[in-house]
Amino acid sequence: MHWIADLMAAIGVVLNGIPQGIMAMMLGFAVFPTTFSFVFASAVNGIFGSVAPLSFQAESLALVGNLGKDLRERSSIIFGGSLIMVLIGLTGSLTRIVDWLGSDIMNAMMAGVGIMLAKIAINMTKAEQKTGWLSIIIAVITYLITKDLVWTIVLSVGGSSLYAAFIEKYRAELPANVTARRFLFTKPIINAKVIRGALSLACLNIGANISYGLITGQMTGIKPNPVNLNLLTSTQALADMGTSLLGGAPVETIISATASAPEPVIAGIIMMLIMAVILFAGWLPKIGKYVPSSAIAGFLLILGMVVIFPEDAAAALAGHHSMIAGITIVTTAVFDPFAGLVTGGVLKFVLPLVGLAL
């Protein structure tokens, strides 16, 4: 009866991904073209036996939404970032980049992303204060009791959305491109903001693919680790490249509970195919009409402040370059992951050349 356990694990990850898919719609991304990403990734995982699935990722969505002012800029950022990641994946450069920079700098960059998410969560509450703060309160209480991120996101998003729908009579009119059941070509543009955003998204994905990919692989309990990080990087980048040209949302590496299922590869494929059906059938926009953007605030706050920041900051500051790691954390949080990673890398390799050490 392994298939029941596989299915239950897949459904759990789907429940975690739906609110983040709603977040993607709130940023103007179309859901119909994103079906391609899930089908493509499920096919690749089935052919190569990869246990690491792709799904909507709050970190990348928050970053793209923060750096791009409209759909065209955001889609261009995703396209540019995916071009960089394709080169990294196909050349097998992912682990070499991490080895060159050092795990402390990479962890520091991810810790800074955690602060960014917490800041974005607080900013979300300014437009819809009652719903936003209710989401945060429910998320904090739920996580303190359960220590479970799936329950945290389901209850905080669900509870605050029910309040908004029945008490505040919230109904959203989603843009036509979000709900359109057709492909709409979105021509990429190039400007300073797009270049900065693409580099930042690539830096975030480097860190996420290493950390999330390895964690998902380790959950299988199989040694050596079955996750092929270069295959994972190439798959994620090619999926994003295709959908970004059609105005679709990015899908990235996640820490997936399907890895703990009896058949981790099959469970991951089931999860992605369920998500593909939800998007193809147009069910997500129907749900999204009743979910305000501030409903995701509680989950983002817990994800950034409790899940990502403490572990990555502790690992970064425990290394030999704790001062540089601290500077990287702050720079990432204030600016973006690219600025943080470049600052940390420059300080780490330039300071010793001039006789200084931090």
C-alpha cells in the first residue's frame, strides 16, 4: 500500500504550494502557462529518477515581486535568471561556485533572504492590516504548537482568508492575463533593474538548490545522496525560461516532504502532476479571488524569521569569517542576494591580499 503513503505526502506538499501559487497570481503571473513547468519537471524526474521536485517558492516570488515593478519586468527577471542558471547547470558549475565562495558566505546570503522575507511580510500588513496581522498571529501560534510549516501555512492563510471573505466581504478581481487559458507571449526587456533582479534571483537559486536540494535528498535516507544538483538546476532553469516568456510564474527547488515517502521519486511526480491539473483546470484563480495578498504574511514571517534565518545565520557566523558573514547578511537584507553575495566574496578574497582579515 505504498501508493497511499506516496499520495498523502504529495497532497501535503500540494497544500503547501497552493497559497504560494496564489501569491504568484497576486504578482500578476499567469497560472495556465505554469502548467508546462510542472509537466516538464515531472517528466525529467521520471526519466532520471530525481527525488527533488519543483513547486512555487515563496522566497523567489517575494524577491521577484520586490525587484520588478510590473509583470514584464518580473518575467524578464525570471528569464534572465534562468539563462544564468542554465549555464551553471549545464556546465556543472553549481558546486564549484559554492566551493569557491565557501559555505559560510552562501549561508549568510540565505540568512539575509530570511530577513528580507520577514520585512516583506510586515510590509504586506500595511495595506490590509486586520487580515495581515490575523495571518501573523495564527501563523505564530500554530508554529509554536505544531512546529510544522504545512499546518502553519494552511491555518494562517485559511483563517485570515475566511475572515476577509466573510467579515470584510473581500473579493478580488484578478487581471485577465492571470486567468486566461491561453499562452500570451511576454517579450523580455533589459534595463538596470532587470539585470540586477536576474543576478539576484540566480544567487538565490544557487543557495536554494544547494541547501534545499541536499535536504530533500537526505530525507530519503539513501546514501550516497541521490539528488543530482546540476540536473536539478538545469531542470528548474529550463522550466522557468519557457514559462517566463508566456507570463507564467517561476517554479523552484523546495524542501519537499515527498522525499520521505516510500517511493520518493513517484511521490514527487504525483505532487507535480496534481499541481499541473489544478493549474490547467483553472481551479487556482477561483480560489485566489477570496484570498487577499496579506493572508500569506504570517507564513512569510515564520519562513523568514524562524525557519531560514536562525539556522543559516548560525552556520554562517560559526565559520572562520564571521565578520564577513555578518556583513553579507546585512547587505543581502538591505539590498538583494546578488549584492550580498558579491560583497561577501569580494571581502573574503580581497582583504587577505591587503593584509587584513575579518
